[in-house]
Amino acid sequence: MNPRRDKAAGTASQTSQVRPVWSLSAHAGRLITLALAGLIIAVITRRPEFAGVAAPAVLLLAARRPERPERIGVSASPSAMRLSEDEQADLQVAVTGYGDYSVELLVHPRFAVVPGPPDGPADGGPADGGPGGGPVTGPGGQPAAELGGGPGDGASRLPFHIGRSGRRSLGVLEITLRDRWRLTEGRVTVELPTVDCYPRPAAQQTRVVLSRLPSRLGDHPSRSSGEGMEFTGVREFVPGDRQRRINWPATTRRGRLQLNTFAAERTQNVVIIADASSDVGEPGSTPLDLAFRGSAAAAHAYLAVRDRVGLVVYQRSVRWIAPGLGARHYYRIMDLMLADPRATGRLSLGGGITRLPRAALPPGSLILVFSPLLDRRLVETLRDLRERGFSILIIDVLNAGPSGRTDGLSRLARRIWRMEQEAIRFSLRELGIPLVRWDGVQSLDEPLAPYTRRVMVSRR
Amino acid sequence: MTAARSAVAAGLLAAGCVAWSAIPLTAGGAGIALLTTAIACAVFSAARLALGATPVEPVAFLNPVVRAGRSMADLARVLPWAEGMVVAVLVLEALHRSPPWHTGLLGAALLAYLFATHLAETWARPSVLRPQAPLIAAGLGLLALAVGSAALPAGTGSTADLIVVLAALAAIVVGGLALPR
């Protein structure tokens, strides 16, 4: 599922008038140095050839013209305000009123924002038509694109993608104006907007289905008979049954009217717990990233079959959204993942998940937990939930361990840590909580396969 | 790629300018000091082009070695190495009595070095210099004029030399004023 695009983003930005800060360019400073040094040496040594050395520099400096645009119009807006990780988008930059100056655009990206190669000017803009030629790019601070001189208006598209989910500021756009002699520079700095980057959902085609489902119409065949599509057996006809379901071959064999029975189709409530309390390891593949990607995949997979999906984010505080249906609910879940825990915290960790309202954690729900199990309080909460009869499935996303020195004491400490982790997992399995490992690379279907091939028995 | 080519050209021109101005090295201690200064400035100027712009990543969480390296790189970026090399090379050239054409060639090479440095640091293509081509040609013509006037046998004494210098200066100023604004 592609994240919803904000179609209005490209046109919503307004052109702001900004005043450039003008100064002599470094090139002009070097020419002045050459000219002054040549002339001074010529006068001191009385050698006219040194005055000749200064001549080209003096000529070039004499060509500098004082006319400059007082203000230029700048608008910068991303092509989409909502992206998923590594989804390519464009920053559309338009500059107006720069006269015959050449314009150079340079993006200083913030954390996780990766500028991509520009793919040419936007439609309707005379970008790259000036003396600067085509755009050049590079991550080391070199210009991202150039707008040509000429009519004074230009636009360019600067591709970028975001490598890690979150609410990301794109960075700062630096605009440099240069006159045709490259002697005067005007600089403008523009703060770029913030973009919501949703976690990239992992691949998941199959689903875990509980053996007991609430009596609400859905897509999962349940144990009880009903009006579904899946054939479950044959029974004797009783008055009131539908005649169209009479099984005539069985009726002929037994001599009495026989009826086909079908499984009732029910929905299930799925509550996903994303453990965002630990963010260790390489940025982009930390347990936090994996937990969000797995949660996004699970939410997408279950919403696709009209299950009701809720989310609980376990971080500094517990944030939740009650189970709901539909594509719009998917974006509510995504927005909850991106929400700032300081701004939207709804329950302190002291309260914990066990104090969530009944609407957020309906009885009989399937609880999928994406967690590295590093937080003891979450482990205790899961034990408590299991003892209250919830069906829990833990997807272990721990993919990093303590690193450090290689001396004997450090090795011993790491070994004890690993044993503690194994003990935590063993105790959870002993409580009847299934636990699978997921590395974030493979499809979620692989670790979940033992539980998706048949219904998962919900024990109370 | 264009910027890399410009940076290589700037480095080669800097090396050529230093070598051209240093030969023959006859000025003793002052010459050695100037040559050292010119070489250092040329090296740091090339390093500045190779380092590029200041990275935007915060340095707060870097280890001390990397932070020290960043500080050195920032030093290379901040100081005007190219200007220093130009001054050192011209003074070095003035220390020994070389023929006027020798100085003229050095001036042309220095101008090319400055343009190559500018192209490398702004990641611009050489075509951006096209509007300046007539001025550069006129400047090189004046340079040739000055070299020629220096090579011609002039009157004797310091006054004659001073007149030659003033004439060259006047030619430059007139050339600059005559340009359309």
C-alpha cells in the first residue's frame, strides 16, 4: 500500500520574497590579490611586466556591475508530504526575480534525508538553460542544481528520499546568485518543510487467525457453522433450513434429506504492540525500525481482510489507537507511529499496557508484539496479559548485541547478557506465548509460517 | 567530474607556477622561505579543493581523532591559500631578474590557476567563463603589451623605468574605463 499522497503539496507552497545577502565572491578576492600584488611589485621593482600580470585581473574587476536584485521570490515544496522509507520524491524549487544572475541551489539535508540526482527542470521552467549548463550533484555539499540566467524565473526538481521513518525536516536550501562575471555573490537560506515518512511495510501475505473469533461478520472461517463459503459437513435437514443447500447425492444415499453446512465467517480483533523503547544498533535497521516495519506490514495485511486492527506503541509513554477498519485507519495507525511521544503521550509507563481501556484492548484479541524484549516492564506486561487470557504472539526483532572490548571480562559479560535474553524468551514460551525471530530482511511470512498454516488455538 | 578535472588542472597549474617562479633560485634564505610558503599554500589550496564544502553532520559525537581531522580540514577551508600562493609566487619571481616573457607566462598561468580554482570550488563548467572571454583576451593582450614594453630598450636610469611602469598602469586603467557598464 502506497502512503497517501498529498496532491496539494506541490501547489500549496507560497512564494516568499527574500532579500539576498550580497558580497564579493572568493574569485573576486583572488583577482584583487593578483592585481594588487602585481601592481605593487611593478611599482616597487620598476618592472612593467608585473603591471601586465595585473592587467587581466584589473580588467575583469572593472567589469563588475552594481545592479543587483533587491529581492527574489523563492518557493520550495516537496511533491508529497507523506512518504514511506526510501520512496523517491521531489523537492520542487522555484526562484523568481533574479534577473540575469545565475542561480545555484544547494540542499543541506537533515538526518535521514538523502538527496538523489536531479532529473532536470520542472515543466514550464527554464532551468539549466544558463551558463551553468546541466545540473550537478553530490553528497558532499556541492551544488544540487543550477537555474539559468535569462528571463529571471526558473524552477528545478531535486529528488530525494528518506532513509528512516519519522517526522523529518528536509533541511535547508541555500540559494547562491552569481553575476555573469562571477564576481558578486548573493546568498539566501530557506528552511525546508517537514515531511512525514512512514515505515516501509515488510512483506506479509499470510495471517495468523485465532481459533475463537468474536461473532462479527468477517472473512475468516470459524469453527461454528454459518452462512460462509467454506464447506464443513453434512447434516440432516430440519424444517426452516434453506432448500438450496440440500445435498442431493447424500440425500439419495441415506434416504433422508441431507443438508450442506458451511463455516461462519468472522472477523478478528488484532492489536499490534510496537515496542519503541529500544533504539540500538545501526540507524535504519534498529529494533525500533524493524518493529515499525513489521507493525505496518501486519496492519496492512489484516486490514486487507477486513479485520479490526489496533496499535499500541510502547515508548516513554503508551500510545494507542483502538481497533478499527479500512484504509483510513491504516493511516491513523501510521500517524500514531510517527507521533512525538512527548507531545502525545497518553499513559505513563507506570500505568502500562494493562491499564489500557477495554476499547483499546478488546477481550479475545490476537496480540502481535514486535519487540526486542529488552524492556523488563514490557516483558512483565506480556506475562500479565497472557495470564488474563489474551492470545499473544511475539515477533522478536532483536538484531543487535552489546559490542565493545574483546577481553575476557567483556566476553563474560556478553555471554551473561545472552543467557539472560535466552532465559526471558524461555520463560515466555513456558507461559504458552509463541515467539518467533524476524531479522527484518526476510518476509514476515517465513517466521510466522508455523502459525499461519492452521488456526492458532486461543487458550484461556 | 567537471569539478574534479578543474581541481586537477588547478593543482597542476599551481605546481607549474611555483616551479616556474622558483627557477633559478638565487635569492638565498628569503627565496627558500618564499618557496616553502608557496609550496605550502599550493598544497593546502589543492587540499581545500579536494575536501570540498564543510560537511553538515554534527561533530559532537565523533571521536577525538576524527574531530581533530575535521578541525584541520576546517583550517584548510578557512584560510586563503590561493591568495597566499599568488603573492608568494609573484614575490619569488620578482626576487630574481628573469626576462619579461618569463614573468608574462607566469602571469597567464596564474590567471588560469585562479579560474581553475573557481571552477573547481563552485562545481561549474568552463562554459560559465564564456561571457568573460573577450575581457580575458583583452587582459592577455595588455599583458603582452606590458611584456613587450619591458623588453624594448628604454632610456637609461630609474626615471625611465618608472615611466614604463606608469605607462603600463595607464593602459590598464584606460582599458578598464573604456569597457561598457
